[in-house]
Amino acid sequence: MDCKYFGECGACRIYKDGYEGQLSEKLEINRDRFLNFYKKDISVFKSSDSHYRSRSEFKIWHKDDDIYYGMNHLQHKGVVLVDDCPQVNEFIHALMPKLLISIIDKDIGYKLFGADFLSSNSGEIVVSLIYHRKLDEQWQEKATEIAKELGIYIIGRSRKQKLIVGQDYITESLNIQNEVYRFKYIENSFTQPNSKVNEQMISWALKSISDCDGDLLELYCGAGNFTIPFAKKFNKVLATEISKPSINAAKENMLLNDVHNIEFVRMSVEEFVQALDGKREFRRMNEIDINAYNINTIFVDPPRSGMDEASCRFASRYDNILYISCNPETLARDLDILAKTHDIMDMALFDQFPYTHHVEMGVKLIKR
């Protein structure tokens, strides 16, 4: 990726020797980190070297009578004003300068301080414009004109206010093992930022569970990114998630893909373990017959904090564990527990965040 802001913009932090150089560095770091657990080759799944982000956030910076996109400086020296970002996908990249011109022309830049972009692989885009002022009907009229002219959806946000111009979501299509899955991605909710690496990640996960049978238990299911493809491989899936908006989106995505063998339950992992062990009763579990499940496999995709010790002990009950991690440090900590009862059969590195220190890791474990 050729970016004139390398070394200044904090969005990218590893740029010596280009894409392959940063990938080699991350692989070496994580090969050493997991050497006590896994001595075979770690499978590597690459990103495109540019235009890979389908979700991105920018500051809006005011200077004289003009406005600019801004990013934090790499060395914490204020804000870097940018007129180009080769990280974002081609659709967002093409839209960014046009949007600034429209905001100035329509005079809706007053107290605007942020712009968030969410795009599908086909170019459907929601832009969230974030303000330090209350938005009125005049703003909505002008935003509607911009949305129509640019062929996008716009969300206006300010304190305790959300105005929707068009709709607040996009519909993404993912091609996974020659099958297309559709997902509703809602503005201001978590989605995978690198859609092409996400496709590779789901494909790897499906391949990893291809020899598993029975039913699946999934913890931290989010909006069903893995859950729905998994449902095609298992008899039944029981999936838990603490976030109410994510659970609601997961249920919509299930119907969007004509999948009917998933039961979603909104509760934390800690609550679910307590319910499963009969230590507490939850009304949210009343309609779920846990005894009807034949669970041999558990899938976990926790937040950056990883799993706590109790959750790891719980996961260790199952024959097959598939773990996707967005933080290799907490993954290594959790493997200290999981590797006491399970052997690591495969590890993968997914370069979800090129030119940064961040990666996603996948681990397949089987009980000894």
C-alpha cells in the first residue's frame, strides 16, 4: 500500500518493507508466542494490501472555512489531516472527497466532528455524521438531498439523538466455500472490518469443524457471523450473546439465510454456565430444552479480554474446541488452561488489520 501519510497517521504503525514485511513480522512474533503450545506451521491468511477496510472512522477537522478528515498522529502529536486513505475499500475511498464537498455546499458542517463509514462489498454505504449540536428538520432536508445525490444512507447523530436518512444498515453478501450468505449490518454495531479476510476466517472455521458431528454450542455469537454458516454443518446450534442488539440482528440474519436450527439466548457466558449447571434459573432459558442437545463441539469468539478462567474450565468439558481470538496475548493466557486437557491440532493467523500489530488467531483443540 502506498500512503503519503505513513509515519504520521496512527491508523498504520508497521510499514517497513511493505505488506509482506509487516506480515512476516507478525507471524514471527506469534510463532514465538505460541511455541510452547504448537510447534507446527501456523496457517497464514493474507489481506489485500490496500482498500481492505469496509468500516472506518474519521475525525472531522475544521480549519478556516474548510473541513478535512483527520486521524490521530502516530506519535500523539495532535491530528493528521488526510485527503486520501488507501486503507478503506474502493467505494468508501471514492465517496470521501465527494461527501466533504456536499457537506460544505449544503452547509451542514457546523459542529460536525466525526464521520463513520460502513460499506458492503457491493458498494451499499451508510455514513454516520456526528455532531456537537442538536439536529433539526433543516439538517434532515439537506442530508436527504446529499444522500440522494451520492446514492448513500446517512445517519445524523448528536447527544441523545439519531436521525435516519434512508436506513441505518447495509446488507452484506459473503462468499464462503462457494455459498453466499447475507448479513444485515447495523450502523454503530460491531462488524468485521475486513470482509475478505472474514470470508477466509469463516471458511477456515468450517473446514476445522468438518469432522465434528452432533450439535454445536457457541459463546459470544454476536450477530451470527459464524453461527449461520455453522448451522449448515450441525444438527442444531445453541448460541449465546450478552448484547441485545446483536442477538436481534442474529435472529434477523438467521431468517435472511433461511436457517431454522439455531436457538439464540441473551445472557453472559457466566450466566449461561450457571444455568447449565443448575446453580441459577433464568427465564430466558425457560423455552430451551438443553437436554435435547448432543453437544460435542464448542466455538468461542470472545472480546479482546478473552475468556476468564471459569469459562475456560467450562469449554474444557467438550471434546472439540474452536477458538477465534482478536488478541493473541489473552489467547496465550487461555491456552495455559485449555491445553491441560486438549491438544492443539491447528493454528491460523488472519491478517485482519494490515500495517498494525493486531491479528486474529484461530485454534482448533481436541480433548486427549
